[in-house]
Amino acid sequence: MLRFVVKRIIMTIPVLLGVIFIIFTMMFFTDGDPARLILGDDALPEEVELLREEMGLNDSFLEQFLRYLTGVIQGDLGISYTTKLPVTTEIMARLPVTFKLAVFSTLFAICIGIPAGIISAVRQYSILDNVTMVLALLGITMPNFWLALLLTLFFSVYLGWLPASGLYGPLYYIMPVISISALSVATITRMTRSSMLEVIRQDYIRTARAKGQSEGKIIFKHALKNALIPIITVIGIQFAITLGGAVVNEQVFAIPGLGKLMVDGIKARNYPIVQGGVLVIAIMFSILNLFIDLLYAFVDPRIKTQYQKSSAKMKSTPVAAAGKGVSQ
Amino acid sequence: MIKRQIISLLLAMVMVLGLTACGQSSGNAGSNAPAPGGESASAAPGGGESSTAAPAPTAATPAGKDDLIFALDQEPATLDPYMHSKQQGFTVGTLIYETLIKKDASGNFIPWLATEWEQKDETTFVFKLRDDVTFHDGSKFTAEDAAYSLILGSQSSFSANLFGSIDPDATKALDEHTLELKLKAPYAPLFEALASFRGAMLSKNARETAGEDAFGRAPVGTGPMKFKEWVSGDRIELEAYEGYWGETLPFKKAVARIIVEGSARAIDLETGGIDIAMELPFSDWERIEYNPETVLVAGESQSHSFILLNNSMEPTNNEKVRKALAYALDMENLVKTAYQGQAAVADSFYAPSILGYKQVGPYEYNVEKAKALLAEAGYPNGVKMEYYTMENQINMTVAEVVKNMWGQIGVEVDIQIVDLATQTQLNNDGKCPAASMAPTVAMADPDAGLMIWPIYRTISIRHNDQHIQDLLDKGRQTYAEADRIAIYGELQDYLFEKCYSIPLAFPRAAFGTRAYITGLEFAPSLVPDLTQVKFA
């Protein structure tokens, strides 16, 4: 097991290098001159040229890339072009906010989504099931910034119960968490329902019923545990999406998050910020993936044995293994 | 089975209806449709239960209020007044910094940090400074600091358009409280520049010790509020400066919050989360205006927008083509559509609020004449053109309408949507064939109003016309107001005649305040002086 973990961690290094290379190349070849953007239309060409030289933008692609890479290896992500603050400072100022929001949103989604999915599956085709599924459909199709605006209008403008923007206390989290997690709630509900439905029809559930096991135990011990693998996958993906993809919600609620920092960075051609942000998110994705893979093993002993085998010879990916585990 | 499906269908419909009802009653957040939204917005306090948790009498200041919370639409990168040109940074700066002189309501220059001044000759000015002023770090404000600030202004690429005429080598402190300001050449807008928020006085010692980057993130000025904290992406906090020489403000704390989304700023203002919302989008004006708890402060900006034509590129290097393009535009409708009725058609090359403005246009709307001119210029079968626009609503609408109108005379427009960075680069490389632009005019002087016209400017107009530069230089160096007005009048006529670019609109702008905020007037520079704020 430990060997598996170590191996996975080592494997993330080429992935991260690839991410750095791709994002660096993309930013390098994008139109728009950061020096001109900083100085504005008023500046003379000589001044822009001087600043470009100062920022090292006139060096060749390879020189710039190697310089950046050396910095990253030494833990230096560079200096933001606009604020002149270290990129690490900028990112660390935003990361806790984004992380907290992602954790709360995911927790909220789990707390609502899994029970709703179970109820839907157990009472398939009941009114409750239909209502849940329609709501889930809404959750998936509704643009979440629109939901965010509706929530603010209702809870802030009409009722005056919740503050409209910012993150200065517990009350401030309610609306952002609801609107960010709407999609996750819906996805998790649907996944739980379909996964549960599949499991409930299995022979061993019938066996459990036949031997007189209580319905609660059947659902939670026999069915849910076996249905959990695809749900975990979905939760992991949703968590990852909320980490970097809550930009619009951050905008609506004026939350200083990582997504907003990066979008601003792209607009301003603030290369160090964009590269740093993407790198941090890539690292978090990698950690998250590893964590989810380990969680599979925890939930399903069959996968655990696969890991032990595969640490000698890594052939089948955990996700494929998980898929097999379910379809049995 | 079918029954179940019907039930779920019904449920779905109920849901959708419920949501649309919600959407409607929630007013005109996204749209500016006057009909349903207007109703709820203009509803009297009794009728619309829209009132929030705010206490009963609308104009009363909440008890014990001692802070001012205002929302900016963009986060400034720095607060060093000589290292940026963004109105958001200057707005915060109005509380932190002060200038040598100020301009009163009737347009006269009045003493501020300088008590008196004297013009020795065409290029020499002597200012006597107050001796009771200290910086936020406790050190005394001296002529040394004033000279340092202005020399900085003359050399920085952000403010050289205002202070570039100052001679950095000859400007110096004569004694602790006397500043001798030397110019390289006569410069008529000098006092306008000094009185604008761009001419802020900062501490030489603090800036040199901290370094220019760090100073911009923790500035030291002489104003009534001093810098306290900057939470990146979220807010800038200021607190009252105990040693302030002048009248203290009615608040002890000021917070500049960064709320980028326009409707979010409006909602926050309505719910009382903030006291002032800067830069409100047109779609929220009506709601803020009719809400009894908020006040809309609107006015005409000193900046204007125009349609840039590239004079170094086919086909717009031909005067006949440019005029054909101008005559093909139904300006009245174009401006009304794009600015939602909140702008006047630009009939000259700088805003009416600026000295020497002369109505010279707009170009007449005459499709036949336009077609004839285009044919005369050698394009009887029309011509293809690219038009650049940024992705904001106003510019996109302008581009769409322009494409349509130019299409009527056979000019086929290919709209290119780009972001600010790309646009800025293309524009300054001279590669922008046509585009709508709205540069910020830094001060209320024709020299700044005509800032796009100097011959050395790299933006894509590229007229290369020495006559324009001669007139600009003459206007800049002439102190007598009547003569200046004549010079700029001639220049506006000439620009209209040549049609190097087409003036588009004099847009209005607005910020919103809670009803208990008084004294804060609209500023055409869009940088309201926050030291004017009073609580009712």
C-alpha cells in the first residue's frame, strides 16, 4: 500500500512538469503584451521596451521557461506583474477562502445529495422520487450564477436575512455554498440513485431480505456500501471543479477566491499568477485523485488487493478497477 | 406508468412557473426592461415589501455609525498616485492624499497644502506651503516632499501627460516651506493638473525607504485617513489620522471593498451592506433611483467615446472613405441603442464640461452621400474592413450596429472580439483598422481631453498630421484663456474637417449612495472626492 502511494506521488512529478510546460507555452503565445498593458496607452514605445527588458520578456522562449522552472523547483513562483507581490503571497491569500468554500460546498452536497439519492432509489417512481429528480435536473441545468442572483435577491434584498456579498462571518457562507453546490447536489443525487438502483436489484440483496435482515441494514450496510464507489468518484470530481471553477460565483458574491485571481491574471497577461495558480490547482488535483483512489481501497477490499498487486506491476488503473467492482 | 409521468410533468411545470414568478418579482437585476421591473422598483415604501432590515426612517444614519464602506468595481494594483492611471486607485487616494491646491465649486483654484503662489515668469512658479502639515508617519510635510512628488510625476509614464512639462532638474525647495516649480516650456494646464487628484503629495522619506512597489501597497500621505490594511482581492482599510491638520471627517474608518460585478454592487447598496457603490451599470440606475433608501448620483463624464479609424491603413487612409463611413452612421440611434439612452451624441472631440469645447458635429446621416463618396474613393462595389471590439456590452452593441449601418453602403465589416490585452497591443502596434474606444481623460483641460491626438501617440489613429501637433503645442503653451479657446476651437474644426476618427458619445455615469450620505457630488472625472462625505 505504502509503495503504491509513494509511486503515485512520484508519478505526479511528470504530470506537473507537463502542466507547467503547457500553461507556460499557452501564455507565451497568447496575444497581448503585459508591459504595454501595465503602462497603458500613454506610454512611449521606448518606455514599453525598457519595461519588457526589465521583466525579461525579450528573452527567448527557452530562456524564459528554464528561468521559470528553476524558480519553481526552488519554490519561487515569481512576482505578480501588477501588484509586484510574490505569487505565493497572492495565492496563499486566496487559497484558504477557495478551499473552505469548496469543502463546505462538497460537504453540503454530500449531506443533501446522498440521502436524497437513497430515498429516490428506495422509493423509485414515487412522487418523492419524481420531485427529487426534477429538482436534480434543475440543479444541473440552471446556471449557478443565476441561482446566486436569485438567492441574493430573495434572501438579501427582500427578506434582508443574509448579507449580499463578502465573506466576513458564518452567515456570509450560506448563499455562496448553496449556489456553488447546486450542481454537485444534483449530480450526487442522480449518481446515488442510479448506483443504488443497480445494487438493489442484485441477488445478494434479495438473499439479505430472505434471511430476514432489517430494511435499514440492507440499505445502508449491503446496498450503500457497494454503491459507494461511483458516488465517491463523482464527489471527487465535483470537489475539484469547485476549487478552480467557482469564478462566476466568486464574482457575484465578491469573494476573493483563486478562480477570480486567475481570471484577472489571464486578462492582465499576468503570467506568473496564471502559471502559479494552475500549478497549485494541478497539485491539489493530484493529491485529491490519490486520496480518492485510497478511499476506494478503504470502501472496497477487492480494490485494496488490486493495489497491493499493482504496486508490483501497475497495470489496471484504479478507476477501471472501480468500474469492474460495481458492474459485478 | 403514464400517470406517474403526467404527475412528474405537472410538478416540473409548477416548479418552472414558480421560478419564473420569482424571476419576475425579483425586479430588473439583469435586464433594464422598464415594464415589470419598474413597477417593483418604483413601488412606494408601503406597497413594495422590498424594504430590507434597514431601520424605519430612510434618510437617518444608523446610530453610532463611524465608518464609510464604499465598493470599487476593480481592485487597484497600487495606491502610488504616480504609478497607475486607474480611477479606482485615485478614489481611495482622495482620502489618503492631498494636493497643493484645490478647485472650488465655481472653478476657482483655492489654497490647500499651498497657502499662496506667485508666477515669476512664463516657466517659474513659487508656492508657499503650510507649515502645520504632517504625514501619516508623523514626519513634517516640507517643500522637499512637494518637489519630490512633482518631479516623480514629470518622469513617470503614467503621469507624464499631466506633469511632463515640469523641469525635474530645476524644480526645488527654496526653503522648508517654499517650492520653486520650474517648467521646461510654458504649460497652461499646470494649475488644473496640480488641483486634480493626480498631483498628490507623498512622503519622500517613506517612499524612498519602502521602495516604490511596497509604498504603493502601504502608502503614506497627508490626508485625513491613513492606510491600515490591504486584503488582496477583498478590501482596503483606512483609519482616521489623528494628527490631521484640517477638519476631521465624520467617519473614523473607511473600507474600500472590491465588488467587480455591477449588479452585486447595486444589491449590496440596496441591502445596506455598503454606503457607496461606484460605477453602477445602466441597468441598475432605475432601481437605485426609485429606492427610497438609496440615491443615484449621475452626471456626464469628462471622457468621451469615439470610433477609431486607422489613417495609416487601407481603406481608411483615404479621407473620402472616412467621411463615407461617418455619413453612413445614424448617430442618434447608434448612441441611444448602445448607451441605453444614457449618453448624448458626441458632437465634438472632447466633453462639453471642458474649457473651449465647441460644437462642430455630428456628421450628417446621409447614406446616399456616403455611397457616392465611397464610389468616388475608388470602392464602387464596397470594401471589406475589420472592426475590433472588447467584450463589454456597450462596445459590442456599437460594433453590431456599426456593422449593420456600414453594411448599407457596401462596407462589409468583420467584427473581431478581443480582450483588453490584445486590443491594447494591436492598437499600439498600429494594427487596429477600426474600433470603438473610450479612453479616460485625466483632467478637465482640453490638453487632456485631446490626449489621443498628439503625433507621437502610438495608438492606431496614426494621422501623422503636423498641423494637429502644432495647434496642440500652441494651446498647451498659451496662458491667456481667450486665446486658448480660439486655438482649441480651430483644432476641433480641423479634426472635424479631416475626419481622422469619428466622435461617438458623451456618456453619463453614476454612483449610488445610501440616502443618509450627503455632500458627495458627482465628479466628471469619475473620482468623487470622498472627503466631502457627510452623514445626515
